[in-house]
Amino acid sequence: MTEFRAETELLADETPVVSVAGELDMYTAPAFEEELLKVANNGAGRIVVDLSECEFLDSTALEVLVRVRKRLGEHDDRLLLVASHRNIVKVFEITGLDRAFTIVATRASALNGGVRV
């Protein structure tokens, strides 16, 4: 199991990418939310959340994403999610949140306006 980590990288074009590794659950969601809100409060026009190294995602993490999305506004392109692991994508599909978020398979797709998973 990978130790939880949520880190922000600011790309050359000023796009913040919040990368998550490990399990995103009720214990780690507060740190994840703190990192996302820090980025959102800095006036980012678009935030990419890279879940490529995320091993598990629960409803607490989904709730964080929904709150941050509402804070940013309801525009689909303001909060882009990168997720290729089938179990992570399945959580969004089961809850219907795959229709609320733009989910792409790679970071490159997110940065280049890619196609949904």
C-alpha cells in the first residue's frame, strides 16, 4: 500500500495539478480538501486532479470533489480528473458522478482538452 500523498505542481502554463497517491478516504480526505482549497483560493481558473496513483476512493473523497466543484462553479472544465484505474473510474460511474466531472485517462489528455474515459 502506498502512503497517502496530495501534492500540487504548478505547470508552466500556470495550471495547478493536484496529484494524489494512496488511499483517499475519510482519514485522508481532510488533507486532500485542504490542498484543493488552497489551490482554488489562489484563483486557479482550472484545476487538474491526478488520481493515477490513487488506490482507493470512498464517498468522503467524492464529497470533497463535489464541494470544490461547486466552489469553482458548475463549468465542466474547471475541475478535470485524471483516472485510468478501473476501480477508481467505477466509483464515479456507480454514483453517476462520471456525468458531473470530466474524467480523462491521462494527464496529457487533461492538459490538452482530451476525451472523457
